[in-house]
Amino acid sequence: MKRLFGIIALAATVWASGAAGQETYPNRPIRLVVPFAAGGSTDIVARIIAAKMGDILKQPVVVDNRGGAGGNLGAAAVARAAPDGYTVLMGTVATHAINPALYTKMPYDPVKDFAPVSLLVNVPNVVIVHPSLNVKTTAELIALLKANPDKYDYASSGVGTPLHLSGALFESMAGVKMVHVPYKGAGPAMLDLVGGQVKIMFDNLPSAIGHIRKGSVVGLAITTKERSPAAPDLPTVSESGLPGYETYSWNAIFAPAGTPMAIIDILAKAGAQAVADPEVQAKLADLSAVTVGSTPDQLAAHVKSELAKWGPVVKASGASISE
């Protein structure tokens, strides 16, 4: 009998120690690295989604802005982080499609160093100008630029970013020349546009729409194929004189490579559930961000296609960074 009790006690001890070692994920706050300055489109979208994911996961999802090098600094920090699900990245078309073609030396591999989690939203861009420019349409802007080559500048969130390339593509297709003024993020660029230090900007619609509605900047056109429900009065660039013109951005969650699939699945489901929430959808729709909520495999396929798409665009623009 004593031996039986001993075996039972030993089994209970082993079970208890095993159960204690299997911690439930997540059991502490998750850090969501936004690789751009606060106030930009990625930051705005990330904060809306992070708040809801925190509710779903029962742990805070804390946004950590780590701007620099077109998103490379923040992305590299996540690539080097422990693959435990507590440090993840809000990746974009810049970090996972454009930068690999733009930078001669990359601090990470966009495919090998990350585990795809979920494509959350697609984000339209918009052409905006300072009111003092006195143009109301894309056609008027093109006419002004053709009459004054290299006289007017346009702001972007940095060299080789989607916003810079949106401007470069516009110049190429419209046959105009502007002076590119890169900033360390869309937020600082917008401040100077509102202040009149620069006159033109290609921005993500979520971070620009509030300024358009207030009248501090003038919205000329949306850069996607179709008009945005958030700004139905704004025509597309394509229908405004540049047929075929299209640029946009996207936001997706990535974890460091090697993160257990069980954790990836939890994060993916939480992200998809967050963007499916009616309140979140209303906020994102108001910003004109189109919700997706993909699976990890779907995001992996998306990254592959985006790498193939943007490489030639970067090459044609002549942009290159040797940091």
C-alpha cells in the first residue's frame, strides 16, 4: 500500500511539474513593433487593431514605434527577437517587398527571417497638396508641373518608401519633374505639408483623410483602381488623366522565424478576429483601410507576389540606398 501511495505521489509530482512548465500563451504583454514614426498610416492602423487584439488575447498589445531606414530598423529588431510570440512586427509593403530591392545591404531576409502571421489590411494612397498651390484636380497639378519643371517639391516618408515610389511613378507616367523631399516618416512629412514648407505629398489615405476633411490639405485623387468609400468624391489618379496608375500599401503581422506554429495560429486568429470586429471595421473603413485578416499561408503567398511586383518598379525608379 505504501508503494502504491508512493507511485501515485510521484505521478502527481511529474504531472504538476509538466503542467507548470507549459505556460499558456500569452501570459504577459505583447510588443507590436511599428517600424515607422508615430502619426503615420501604419501607426494609426496598428493602434486600432492592437487595442482589439489585446481584448481578444486578454493581454495588452503594446505598440512600439521604431522608425528609421525606411522601416528596416524596426523590422530587423523583430527578426533578432526571441521567437516566443511576445515581439512581433507590423510589416508593410516597404519592409517586405520594396526595401529588399532598394537597399544594397539588408539587415534581414524578408522571407527567411520571419514567420508570416496575417495580412490585416490594404491601404490606398492619396495625392494631396497645400491649399496655396491653388490646384483642385490631378489634371491641374500636371499642367502646373509641366509648366514649371523641378520648381515644386513633394514630400514622402523616406527614400524608396511606397510614398516616394508613388511620386516617382507619377512623374514618369505624367512626364513631369518634381523635387523629392524625404522625411523620417509620414507624420513629420505631413506636418511640413500642412505648414506649407512643402507643397505636394503622396500619403497613405488613413493618415491624410483627417487633414483633407479639415481642409488643411487638398485631396486630389486616390491611387487605387477604384474610388474609396471613405472619400467617394475623390476620383482615382487613373480616371483623372493617368490610366493604369495604381499604388497602395498594406499592413501585416510577422513574427520572428522559428516561432512555434501554435503561437502563430493564436496570433493569426486574434488578428483576423480583430479586423472582423464591427467597431474596428467601422474605424478602419473611416480611414479607408480595407480589412483582410488572412491566414499565415495566404500572407506568405502575398509577400512572394509583392516581392516580384515591386522589384522592377524600384529598379526603374533608379532609387538605391547603400546603408
